[in-house]
Amino acid sequence: MFTFRPHDITIDPVSQASIVRQRTNFITIMSGGERYYVQDGQVYIGENQPPVPKASLPGWFWDQIRILTPAARAMVGMQLPEEVEAAETQVLRKRLDALPPSIRSQIEALLEPPQPLIKPQDPEPYSDPYLEEDEPISMPVEPTQANTWLCPECGKTIRNKAKGAHIAGFRRLGRCTTNG
């Protein structure tokens, strides 16, 4: 069970000195409103709660665990899933290598992925007739009546994007400040 007390301390009856009998470190992993505690290789959601199954932990939890140094992970007994898988693979490989060659070759043949009977063909690319156009869309480059404004003060034709700056210039300086 998880405990927030990482040290089990007793008092020496002779010297009255504090003696740490056991250390049980823990770390807290948080994201948003969710909080998990890692202690002795187990993940908990609170004190006096049962361990959370590692398969049900969210992806952000493992991302946060990967940020920790290997020494910090070892301090709380936590291993990444890929580290566990690599260790299990090494153990299996050692056991497999210890077998006689005839048995080993049969087991290795069983472990190989099966070859597909029919080669899958690439699907045809999807095409939508409504999305295909004969001519590309072009944006107007020259000023047109739709994207310009005629200044009533100076009579210049101004692009709509510069209209606010042009009006502000008149209010501040009392004269035209843009080149059109």
C-alpha cells in the first residue's frame, strides 16, 4: 500500500537517536487535475488505495515518466514499458540459446511472423469530382473596386487593409500619411 511517509523511523532506546529502519521513496506525477503516485514500482491514486493497473495508465503518464532520469526511476522502482519488454526479450533469448539446436530451430520457426498468402494491392487513390477544378483559384493582385476604398479627404484610392492607418493618420496629423 502507498504511504506518504517515506521513512520508517524508530528511536534508539539507549541513545535516543532517530534511526531510519526503512526508506520508501515516492514521486508524484501530475497533469491537469489528475495525480498519480509512484512507489516501489507500483502506481497509486492516493494513500490506502490499491495499485492502478499499468495498462490503464494514460499516455501522458508514461511521457512524464520518460522525462525522469534512470536514477530517479530506479529510486521508486519504476521501469518504462520498453525497458520491461527489452529485459523480457533478453531473458527469453538466453533461455532459447540454452536449448539444443534442433529444439531451438523449431521454436524460432514458430516465433517468426507468418508470410501473407496474397500480396495486398495498393488501393486506388480517392478522388472527389467536386474538389477537382479545371483552373486554379487566383487572388486579385491589382486593386479592384471590391478591395479598395476612396478617401473622401484626399481623394486617394486606398487598399482596405490600409484604410485604418490612413484614417488614423488624418486624425493625428491632419494630412495624408499613406502612399495609396
